[in-house]
Amino acid sequence: MRPIKLTIPLALALLFGIFGFGIQYVVHPWAADTKEVIALWSRVIGGIATLLGIYSLVHLHMTKIQRKQEGWGYSLFFFLGFLVITAAVVYNGGRWLLSAKVEQSVYDLLYEALYVSAGATMFSLLGFYIASAAVRTFRARSFEAALLLAAAIVVMVGQVPIGAMISPYFPGISEWALSVPNMAAKRAIMMGVSLGAIATSLRIIFGLERSYLGGGD
Amino acid sequence: MRVPWSDPRVIFPLVAGAIALGLLVHVKQPIEPQESVVAVHDYIQQLPKGSAVLLAVDFDPQAMAELRPMTEAIIEQCLDQDLHVVGMTFWPLGAQLGYDMFKTVADEPRFRDKEAGRDYVYLGYKPGDLSQVITNMGENLLTTFPQDYRNRPTGTMPIFRDVKSLRNVKYIIDLAAGSTPDAWIIFGGDKYNVPMAVGCTAISGPDLYVRLKNHQINGLVAGLRGAADYETLLQKAGLGVGGMFAQSLIHVMIVLFVIAGNVAFFVGKRRQRRRG
């Protein structure tokens, strides 16, 4: 089993890793066509992965219901939502799935009335929690925390029109905080992450990193 | 020391009240558009008639409050300028929202002469790895999207007569609630040498300053404030400008909450020290 579980996957990773990397530097039309084919395959795999995701989701909620695990009632709502939306998409206002999408259909109604409202509401709740957290947790416990606090206040006030009404300096200081210290930190993080990604990719290509194969060794 | 009114039962109604007041009472505030927003507006303004602009509508209803006003303002400006607008999304749950936004703008009486497939097209959602799909679009837009959102074949659409791939697009704008701008910049803008801008939620704005200052994007429209700036530039007050007073009130309120929380914290600390 060793060749199937280890040697072949490592060889494929090496082959496709070097090929996928190298082809980016070839300007021949063949390379462009090949890139297009690879991208197409990737999309097909993406589609199959979606099916796998649906299976996994259904399996998870089915198991929850069967075992009557805590909160299993919510899983019923998953199936309700999943089946109703799927039925609405397949029915497509009486013209069925493969026809052009019908406007003002049941799906549109469900999307507008349920999903848009629920999604916007969920995100809006954040505003309330941020305000609550501001009172409870945002403390100047140290010099660094005080600095962060001051920067946050300046940026928050500087980003809204009332900031310029309070003081004409607010927008300028806010812009400076975003363009200079913020950018320096972000650049450092980005470079670190990119170097890490390159190192990890090379480790995978050359078979040094094998955790993606599963198993303990 | 605990702030006496720090209970959510007090804070939440205060926040709700401030938002309601801000939305119901229209207080005009001077809005000075930020440079990064002006850059997007001006770039679109100078594009020759008939140029193709790609709008990636990469968000869903959760970020709608911030991103919808700016998306509609940009579509409107493009149609006003007689540009060809191509829309698409990488967010499955944003596909219908994108369609709604295009339809809302195109249905305005002054755009009655604009036709789907000729002046604008909404291609909908495309699954798959972002880098691969963008690469596909860079090589061939029509094989990536053989049909638009309403299943109409794209091959016969006049809008695609001169636009075969990303290389023929004059401007890419990613309106994003997530991490799609990175992929668009790396695999779209940089690789195919297409100028790019990003519209994003306020929280993602600071992340994109690096791209802006590196000139990987030539403009940035961030948050509802960005939308308000854009609407100001178009001289059409919409949801962005309309939401500015509410946002100003909430920002000031949160700053006051932070100050009050810290005053209580230091007073409590001092009392503790006195007690020994």
C-alpha cells in the first residue's frame, strides 16, 4: 500500500508543483492553452467539491437528528431551508431548472424576504456588540493599549464627516495613521505570510511536508 | 469599577435609538470626498465611450448596507458615461443581489435606452478556485461564462464583440466583503495589466491601503463613507449620504463609551489602591 498512499501522491505533488509553477514563465501559446485547460479542470473539481460539501452538510445534520444531539432541532431547519430553496430553484416559476431564470419567482421572494433580511440583520447585530464591547473591554491597561486606543478613536472620528466638524485635523491624522503605521505593519505581515506560503509550497513540492496526506507520520 | 450603564439592556437601546435618529433626522454634513475615492471616480470619467469595465460584485446581503450604495453609484456612472459594464460574482449567495443591483440601476428611466447584452451584462456566479477562474477569464471570457445569469448565450452578445478576455477590459473594480481583492489584484490586474480599484467594507479598508500605496490599485472606496463620497462626486445623494449622520452619531457614541469605560476603569483602580 505504500506506493499508493505515499509514493504516488508525493510524485504527483512534485510533478504538478514544478509544472504548475514553471508554466507561468512560458510565453508560448501552448502554455496559455494548457493554463486554460488546468483552470477548467480546477473549476470542474470545484463543482465536485461543492457536491461533496453538500453531502457532508447533510450527513452532519442527519447524524445530529438521529442521535438527538444538543440543538438537533436547528438541524430540522437546515433541511427545511435546503429543501424549500432547492425546490424553488428547480421549479423556477414553472419553467424548471434548465430554462432562463424566471423573475419574480418563489426563489426571488425567498431570497429577498428571508435571506437578505436575515443576513443584513445578523451583520447589523455586530454594531450593538461592538458598542457593548467598547464600554466593557477597551481599556488603556498599558502604554501600547493606550496608543491603540488613541489611534482607534482618531481613525473612528476621522472617518466620518462629523470628525472634520469637530476638528479639521481629524481626517488628516486618520489618513496618516492608515497610510503610514498601519501600512508598515500590514506590509510586514504580508511579507511574512508570503515567505511562509512559499516555504510551505516548496516543502510540499519536495515531499518534506506530508501532513496533507493524512496519517500521523 | 463597572460602568453603571454598561448593561446591554441599556447600551443596545441607546445604539438603536442613535441609529434610528440618524436615519430619520436628516442633518446635512459637509462631505469632503477622500482622494482614493476621487481617483476611482476620475478614472471612470476619463475612459473612452464603449470601454469595458468589469465589476466583480463579491459580497452577499450581510455587507449590503455598506457595499450596495457604492456598487449602484459606480454602475450608474459607467452607464452614464456610455461604458460597457460586465458584472459577475464569486459569492454564490451574492449572485441574485448582483443581478438586483444591475436591474435597479438599468431600470431607471434615464437608462431606458440601455440594453442588457449590449450596454451591460450580469454573468452571475462562477464556482472554482479564484486564481483559476480569473486566469480562465484572462485567457477567454466567453468559455468561462458561456451564459449570463439568465442563461442567455454570451457568444452572440454585442457587448462581447471586442471583449474576448480580461486583456480587453479597461478597468476592473472588485466590490468585496472578503478576501477576493487579493486574487483579483494578483491574477487579474497585475497579470493582465488591467488597472484596478477596490470597493470594500470599512473593516477591510486598512488591509487594502498596502495595495493602494503600492499602486496595485489606483483607487479605494471603503465603507459607507466611501459610498457617501462617491455619491457626493456624482452629485446624487443616495443611501451612502443618507447614512452618514447615523454613522457619525454611532462613531461618536462608541468613542464616548470607550472614554466612559476607561474613566470608570481608572477610578476603580484608584479606589482599589486607596483601600490597600
